[in-house]
Amino acid sequence: MRWFHLVVKVYYDLPRVEEKLIIKSLESHGLETVPVNVTKEPLPLQGIEEHVPIVRAVSMFRSTYTSAVLEANGMKPINSAYTIMFSGDKVLTYSALASHGIPIPKTVIALNGDSTEKAYASVGFPLVDKPPIGSWGRLVSLVRDWHEAKIVIEHRSMMNSPQMKVHIVQEYVKMPENRDIRCFVIGGNCLGCIYRVPSEGEWRSNVALGGKVRALKDSTEPCELAVKAAEALKGEVVSIDIFEGKEGYLVNEVNGVPEFKGFMKATGINVGDEIAKYVYERVKR
């Protein structure tokens, strides 16, 4: 089936498997597709010709700024600058989720090292400490006692970035196999969910760190929560990371420029094709 003539531009900085799959799916359905490398092409605040933008830069700031410029030109990028910024900065993520009544782990924000020890005492060991910005589990620390706490605080205090000096302090949610759940949501529809299980000797479940994936047999409940989390952050194409808490599911993170090769491996769902279908339906509306 070939769709009517429509230009779709995919904005990227590093062409990963996901970007290549999206472009392939768009082209296979007859959509004229133009890749745009945001590190090589300037973005005018006025005068960009109308098109359908899909923003996929790995850098959260590049994606946010790209979407903001496109919005200034009167377009509605997938995803919006709001969604990318609020999912990319975890302080903003948790604040948005909490304000919408979405269950999250117990979380305390310490804006510098001086208040971090008080945050640790409030949450209690073991706990998780992570900065607001970062992907693939980088600088996410499992802190089990005051000795480890002082090492983490000192290490982060030496970093130049102001964001790295902010500590998101959370309860450590112990789960079977140390796994978490990732659900994929497109346009308010949950495609399904997968388990991500850490590799041997690793407590973080990120696929980038060697985590193994498998599909959930029944994803009804986590899917319902994932859709609510996506709505809270106004996300059109997002993935939601969920913990299995003692009293129910908890949203841990929202990904505004989500990777999905692990999800595809576990479920067999062609996410690139689902995104292409959504682009078409979105334009028809």
C-alpha cells in the first residue's frame, strides 16, 4: 500500500539501528523521507517548509532544541520539546508524574552535596542515587551504606556540570531477577511490554549494559500505567520503564527518544512500522 505524497523528516545526530528502521519503514510505505543530521544542518527559527518532523537525536538537548525550533515554525514534531525535556531531565519527569498521581518510587531531590546526606537518611539504605541527566544507566549508583554514600557524593561533587551535582535519591525497589519492565506507547496505544533482566554481575537492567529481554505474557496492567505516564508527559512515541513494587507497579522513567531494538527482539513487533502507521494516521486527523 502506498500513501499520498507527504514529506517526513527524521532529525538525528547519530544514526542508530532505530533511526534506520524508522526511515526504512516510512519509505516502504511510500512516504518521502528526508534524514536531517542536526550536527551538520542549521535550524532556522523561521521559514522552514512544512513537513512532518520525527526528532531522534541521541542528545537530549539537541532533540529538545530541534523540537523547539520546529514548533516555532508552526509544526508539531514527534515528540514535542516539552516531552523530550521532561522525560530527559529526571527531576522534571518525577515531578510531572507525581503531579498527575502516577505511582513512582519514594524519591527525594538533593540540589547539592550538602543536602544529599539528609536525603540519604530520609530514604534509608539501600538506595539508588542518580543524576537528572543521563541514559543507559550511566552514573546510576546502588548505595548500601555510608561508606559508599560518601564516595558517590565526593565523586559527583568533582564533576563540572551543575546537573551532575544534583542527586535524585530513591528507595531501592527489589524485584525478581533484579528485572524491570519496559512498555512501548505510540499515540496512546501500548504495543506491549518486555522484561529486562540484568546480565550476570550487573544490577542495572539496561540492554546497553548487556541486559536480556523477554516479552510479558500478560501486559495489561503495566500497559495501563504506561499509557497514563505517557499522557502525563504528553508523549506521542515513548517507552516507559516500570518497577514491580510490593504494593503495585511504579513508573521509574519515561524515554522521549526511545530505543526499541530490544523490544523488537522480545516481541517481534516492528516498531518502525508502527511509527510509520502512526505518522500517517496523525496527518489524516
